Amino acid sequence: MNRTLRISFSLKNTYRVNGILYSLKQIPLIRRILPATLYRVKGLKIFANVLSVLWEIVSVFLGKFLYFITMVAGIGVLYKTAPADQVYLHILLFLTAIGAWMNTSLFNPTRDKYYAMILLRMDAREYTLVNYLYSILKVIVGFLPFSILFGMDRGVPPWLCLLIPFSIAGIKMAVAASSLWDYEKHGFVYNENKLRKHLWALVGLFLAAAYGLPAAGIVVPGEVTAVLMVAFIPVGAVGLWKILTFRGYREINQQLLAQLTNQMDTVAQVSQKQSQKVISADTSITSKRKGFEYLNELFIKRHRKILWSSTKKIAAVCLFLLLGVLLAFYLAPEIKEETNELLMTFLPYFVFIMYAINRGTSFTKALFMNCDHSLLTYSFYKRPDMVLKLFRIRLREIMKINLLPALVIGAGLAVLLYASGGTDNPLNYAVLFVSILCMSMFFSVHYLTVYYLLQPYSADVEVKSGTYQLVMSVTYFVCFFLMQVRMPTLAFGIMCIAFCVLYSIVACVLIYRLAPKTFRLRN
């Protein structure tokens, strides 16, 4: 098994190193000094290997840290209607149940599995077990320090903090084992990347229970949560026995990787086939407009499902949460004062929320795949005046798409502020509403600007720009950092509005001057 683990890590490390070298080659200031024979330079390969190993180590802890500081402890601190330790354990219990189904590691078809089991013909059972046990070990090691740190900070007993990582691993193994039993009985292969509708409904129900019940002052008693967490460990041991004794891993992986086998070298064709399923083929769709306005209107009408379906669902969820909080005000009036205080200082928190719900990535990907992919071959399409004109048209459209949930959130925050006791300065209502709209506008401008200036997609619709990935990472961490900021709503809101307006002006100037050179097809 040690040999299998070494080969598995070496395989994964090889294409990760190549990815790092390629990304370095895409950074404008660095690619000029890098040699053309980049992949032959031993020193750079050693550097990339060091980065790869460091990333493997960091990835064990980083995701878990972000998970606790945002989804568990970060949101848990907002609830004041129940003891901190009970709220913490309540949220963690339901999120652990969700993660057990959505992140199994055993039923996740990936390229390294394809390379190892299909191309290299490695022993499927040994390869699967080695990598699965390694992933479970990473779960335990990664969760342990943060379980202790955040748990003890919330008043959770130290013994329970020590057991929680093993409980999380236990329920993951139990769910994986139940899927193996289901395969033996019914022949159904579970794929964590393609959840069935009833599982999505269960995920939604558990999310509502995790965050909705504490808002109403209802939490699972700490003793009950502790008993369940402890029970996950022996249940996981039974699941581990099933996982170790199961013999059909090759058959399962062949079915999981069947689509990947045919898609490995035809990513663009597959992406287009997937998108065509939700693109309207109605030939009666037309437009009375001319020029780029004609092109844009046809694109929006034919891609309505891609562009508007998710944003309508997000707006509906936001409205549902708003009504839920108003109901909580009615059932538990004592939470109004604390909610009012939060609304007056937690506006920076909503930068991350608006970042999470914006549709910039899906919009720009749809633009490239079904429009720019072909039109970028024409020289007129890259003229400065044409680029800026089409940019303005597309910016208008993406702002419309992002505006719907922003209107619900902005108006909802103003309503909640009023319902929770109001404010002495009526300007706070307007600032809450307008600042949320400006955040939405900023992310609309930001994603479209980055798309035009860096155009990250290759002909196979894969992200090939290291600079683009760097900018997206910086965007994430800035938004994440702002979650920790506490400022008066009026002050932060005015700053946010001014910044968004200024950023929009600068973006238009950059698009006009640089996009004709940067907006191009990648090899």
C-alpha cells in the first residue's frame, strides 16, 4: 500500500506541478523572464514541487479553518438567543450530516483516478482504499486543531472537542458504507457530484435547520448533540469494515469514470453539449434591435435558463429568510434589539454574501462558450470602440441579473432595521439599501472587467490564465477579510458607494485602452 500511495501522490503532484509552471507562464510580469523551455528547467521544477507539497499541507488545514470561522463559529456568533456552546454544536451537527453526503471522497470521479485506474491499470481496490484512508486521515488531522480552538472558545467540553474530528470521519465512513450496500442491493452507483433531487431537498432542509432554528431560539440540546457525535464513531467503525471488505471498486469506478473517459480530450464539446440542454432552440426568437444590441438580446433570450434561473432561486431563498426573521421577531421579540445592533455594524459582512451570490463567473463563461469563442476570430470585434460598446451592453445585462437578489437583500435589510426598532438617523435606511445595490454593481463590473482584460478561457473552455486565478483568489480573500470588519453602517455604506462608482469609471477606461489587446483567444 505504501507503493500505491507513493505512485498516487507522484501522479497527482506531476500534473499539479505542470499546472503551477503553466500558471507562472501566464503572469504578464513573470512570463517575460521565464525561458521558453520552462518545463525542462530543473530549478523551476524543484520550486514547483515545493509549492505543490506546501499546498498539500496547507490544504489539510485551510479549508477546515475557513469552514469553522465562517459557517460554524462565524455565523454562530450572530445568535444570542441560546448558549454559545449549544448553538455551535447545533450548527456543526447539521453541517456534518450535509458534508457526509456531499463530500465522501470515495464517490468523487477525478482525473487522478482516471489516470491511475483507467490509463495505468492500477489495482482499483488498493488505489481506492489507500486514497480514501488518506483523505479520512486528512479530515481528522485538519479538523482537530480548529475543533479544539473554536470549540473550547464556545465553552464545549475538551473531551468532546477531541472527539468531534473522529465523529466527522465516522459519519462520512458510515454514509460511504451505506452507498456501497445500496450498490450491492440495487446496482446504483452514488456520485457526490450529481446528487439526486431528494438529497438536494434534504440538504436544503438541514441548512434551514442549522441556521433557521437558532434564529428562532431553538437548538438541539447540547447533551443530545454530544450523544449523537459520540455515536458516529462506532457507526463509522462498522462502515470502515464494509469499506475495507468491499470487492467491487473496479466496477464502481468504471461507472463513475465512464463519462470522464470520453470527456478527457473533448472538454469543449462536452461543455457545449451540457449548455445546449438549457439553451433555447426556439427559432422564433428574434429581435427588432440592430448591431450589438441585436446580438445581445438574442443571447439573453436564448440563454435565459442559464442566466436567470439561479438568480431567481437565490432571490426566492433570500425572501424566504427575510420572512423567517420577521416571523422570529413576532415569536421572540427579545431578539429585536440584538438584531438591530447587528444591522448597524455588520454591513461589511454582506460584502462576502454579495460576492458569493453574484453570477459573474457563469455569465462570462456562457459569453465565451456560446458567443465570443467564435466572434473573437474577427478583427472588427476587437476594435476599441466596439469592445467598449459591447462591454457597456453586457454590463447592463449582468447588472440586471445580479440586481434581483440585491433588491431583495437591500430592501430586506431596511425592513429588518425598521422592524427591529428602527434608527434615529433615517439616512441609515437608504444607505443600507443603496450600498447593497452598489456591492452588486461592483461585482458585476469586476467580473466582466477581469474577463475582458484577462480572458482566461482556452478553446476547450478551461481556465488557462494564472493571473485570472490570482485575481479571483485575491477577490475572495479581501471579501473574506471584510467579514471580520465592524464599522457603523452609515460610514461603511458611504465608503462602499463611493468606491463602487470610482471602480466603475476606472474599469471603463481600462477596457477602452487595454481590452483590444487582451480580449483574445488563448492557445
